[in-house]
Amino acid sequence: MRRKIAYPLATLGMVASSLAVASSPALAHGYVSSPPSRQAQCAAGAVANCGAIQFEPQSAEAPKGSKQCNGGVAAFPELNNDSLPWRATNVGKSATFNWVLTARHRTATWVYYVDGNPIATFDDKNAIPSATVSHTVDLSRFSGRKTVLAVWNIGDTPMAFYNCVDVNIGGSGGGSATPTAPPATAAPTTPPATTPTTAPTTAPTTAAPTATAAPTGTVPATGTAWAPGVAYKINDVVTYEGVSYKCRQAHQSIRSWEPGIWTLALWLPL
């Protein structure tokens, strides 16, 4: 029920005047979409058994000063559970953290922590931020797997929003080698073995249906249709419910954040 009412309220907050936003702290919500925070991974279905946060990744709101991934919110204990299979994003000596704000609120600071120590602070001087916010943070003092705590401190209330982002500093994209290796070995072995042997009689009849069936089955499914759990880049174009949309903000897609009226910060209808 909380998720259903959060989005209409958030939309009202985004279109309301500055005064209305300032007087309604409950309307402010946001989370780190990329590199995917723990709540973004839960909402995308990348990590299971996440509890309520999977339905409202933007709602980890608690009083300022916490160093916990859930900010101390009792409803979201899973965010503090380091034994869950959180996926760490490979980054270099710096990383750009992208926030999606479902409702904007006057902002004091954005602070990033590693091992409980602040490593970067961005002062918004109580201004109202855009619907999407990005910060590039220097991580050159660290290496290996780390959990970055990203905190959005609201300017005119005692509240803040908390996100933990798991990163592998200095990591390489070694995971991409696994998917490519099997096709490379399997493809040359099977087709050549069958085709030369029975080419004059059988090959034309068997090969033709196979060639036509593969494109029709795979291309539309993985082409432009929007899907959860995908890392979309700026200017990517998808279709959803018969409408085309262009990506405005790089992010990891999640369930309930499909292109449409509630996600104009992410998707622009064409």
C-alpha cells in the first residue's frame, strides 16, 4: 500500500511550488540508481529476499547522523545484511553516483562514506535539486571491494536518505569473458561437422528453417522492449505499452519504474 501512494505524492511534490515542497518533508524521496545501490538491486530483482525495500527503493529515510545502510529504519533490515549476495560494480579510481529523486526537497549536503569515514561532500546550500543528481567521487585511496554509504541530507528537516553501494575499486570487467567463450567454441564445431557431410541432400532442408527461426525468436525479445534489471544508458530508446521512450539518465531499471508518467526523470516519451 505504501508503494501505491508514494508515486502520486511524489509527482505532486515535483510539480508543486518551492514553498509547497519545503513544507512537506514526507514528499521527498530518492535513491542511487547507478552504480546500483542495494535497494536498486532489490527492486530490479537482482537480489532476492529483500523485504519491503524492493517495492519502495526511494524510502530509506531516517534522522541524520546514521552510518547504517538502512539509516536505522526498522522496516528495511535487509539493507544492513552483508551476507546477502549484493553485486559489486567494477569502478576505477573514481565513480559517478547517479541519484533518481522521485520528489525533490531542499538539500543541505550529499555525503559519501567508506569504512565509516566521509570521503566526499557536496554542498547544495539548501537549494532544490533537479530530478536527477550526479556526483563524481574520488576513490583512489581505496582498492578492492568496498561499500560506499551515500547520504542525502535534507536542508530544512532533520531527515536524510541512505543508500549503500557495493563497488569493486580497480576491478576489471572479467565477467564478460565467460558469456563470450562458450558460443565461440560451440559454434564452429557443430555446424561444420553436419553441413559438409550431408550438404548435397539434407543441408538445404534443415538449415533454412533453423536460420529463419532464430532471428524471429530472439531479435524482438531483446531489441527495444523495456525490461527490469537492465543498465540503460543516456539516449537508449525502448518501447513500453506501444510507446517509445528515450533514456534521460543512466540507471539500472527496476520493477514498478517502467517508462511512463511516474518516471519522467528517467524516460522521455518520443
